Amino acid sequence: GNSVTQMEGPVTLSEEAFLTINCTYTATGYPSLFWYVQYPGEGLQLLLKATKADDKGSNKGFEATYRKETTSFHLEKGSVQVSDSAVYFCALSDRSDYKLSFGAGTTVTVRA
Amino acid sequence: DAGVIQSPRHEVTEMGQEVTLRCKPISGHNSLFWYRQTMMRGLELLIYFNNNVPIDDSGMPEDRFSAKMPNASFSTLKIQPSEPRDSAVYFCAGGDRGRTDTQYFGPGTRLTVL
């Protein structure tokens, strides 16, 4: 079956620090990979996605590269802001039924 | 586009009462998903529809839960009778199956069962 494992939090950083959240996956097929972000009191928003090996998704300074050889999709941002404080979810879709399998989520807090 | 609309945003009810959660997906989206989020279990897929037809309801926890999608612009999730362990945030999400596997989430309904 499909599953996603992501780095456990919580993660606390200072403003302008470098952020990495690790994500690895297990899939029976060739999945699409996603990072969703959930700000306090809100629903999940798509942050970025990648649909094939070596693709790099990017948005709002965040990046993640689809690594098929290591089955990973790590999220990175070079300089975080207080406004990046949120819960980040790694997810995959195996494209056969369009269901998403989510990781447990990583809570990130950025302090000024 | 207004995005996915859910109502109510907050619901407080007493154990044993019927609860109905509502969702209006983005116009043109042909798939709809209901999720439940709790601290203990994270995000769980309850049921999903494709072209208004339920495809997989294996995540629905018990017979107390039911979901309908009478047309492309409206879906309900009903809990009858409700129990305190049903307290959670319930999300509706939609997508345009066949064109993209991205799902677009609503703001959620926070349900508290006393």
C-alpha cells in the first residue's frame, strides 16, 4: 500500500533560519508528490507539487525535489519568516484513484 | 472563485443529537472527499465521490456516519447519533479528476460533541 513518513515535530526556528522537513514515501505505482500547509484555524492549502522524478516543485521560497531513487520529497526553505509558522503535510497520490495519503504533519514555529 | 465552502464553521452539540455538515465544492470539480482531522489520528479519509457517486467509503468509521452527494454542487456528511469521540475538524476537498490529482480543501467544520 501507499504510505508517507515525515519528520516529527515540533520544529522551532528563529527568523531567517534554514528549514528542512524530511519526507519519504512508499508507493505501489508512480505517485505524484505534494506538500500542503495548514495555517492556524484554516484548511489545507497546496504549497507545491511534483509529478515525476527529478521534478522540483517551488512556491513562496519553498522547494522540494522528487527523488525516485531515495523515495523522498524533502521540503526546504532558505530563510523562514514568522508567517511560515504552520503545520506542513507531505502527501502522495497514486493517480489510480486520486486519493491522497498524508504524512502525520510537522508543526513549524518561527520566532522573531 | 469562492473556493470550497463548508458550513457551519463551528458546531457544538450534545451527545445523541444528529449533526449535518455541508460542503459546496468548486464549480467544475468532479471529485469530492471528506476528511476528519484529530490530534490522535491525524488526517483520515472518510469517503470520496466521483461524479456524485460514492467510490470508496471504507474510511467511514461506523454506521452512524453517512454521506450524500445529490448533485455536483452539494454534499453532506451526517452523524446520527453523535458521540463525544466524533469531536474533530471535518474537511471537504475537491478536485478535477482526469485533469489533475491536486485536491482543494475547504476551511473545515470544527465539531464538538459534549
